[in-house]
Amino acid sequence: MTAAVYLLVCATLCQANAQAREDHPYQVTGTYFVASLQPALQPLVINQIHRWRLQLTRLDGSPVVADRLQVNGGMPAHDHGLPTGPVAQFTGEPGRYTLYGMKFHMQGDWQIYLHIEADDRSEVLTLNLRL
């Protein structure tokens, strides 16, 4: 394979992978709930406040209207949290929320924690991501 063909194949695969990341939200499945998250900022960058869309469902796929929903996170390896205090806001559509005030201030491994109370159940879902 020539270098030009190799570069073309690599560029095409990289573009396809980037598109897949944009089209498919991050998903975390817990014992009771499933959270599908999609950052509004694509690609994710550091030092910029942005929002995320959240779809919260039960394991059977039915939407969840949480009694309480909190979001926080941090970098466990650095022993610090997010530099902002994100807020989850119900959109009015069952199971759909917007997370405002998301910000990552450095590259590395991050975790986002969703503290969910609904259906007389409580669960924390953890999304792992690398910037």
C-alpha cells in the first residue's frame, strides 16, 4: 500500500470514528436506570463551559422523571472535582434533562457522577471519559 493510500484510509477511518462519537451519546447502565448523555460541545475541549443533553430511562426503556437529580464529577487520579457546579434541569419532556455548567479544565481521565432518585430508588451512575 502506498503512503498516500494509507493516509487516505486512515483519514477516512478517523472521520468515521469522529462521526460515530457525535451520533452516539455516552451511555451508562446501572442497576435501575440508564443514562444516555450527549455533550453539546463537539469535540469536547478544556476550559469552556458547555451543556450536555441527558436522557434518563429505566432498564425497560421507559422514561424516568427523577424526584432528584444531581450531577458532579472530577478527576480521581488528581483528587479534585469539576471546576464548576453543574446543574441538571428537567426539560419538561419525560426522561429528558439538560446539564448546565459542565467544564473540564485539564486533559486526562474524568468521571461524571449522576445521583438519581426516582421510583423510590437511589443510584449513582458513573461515566468515565478521557480528554
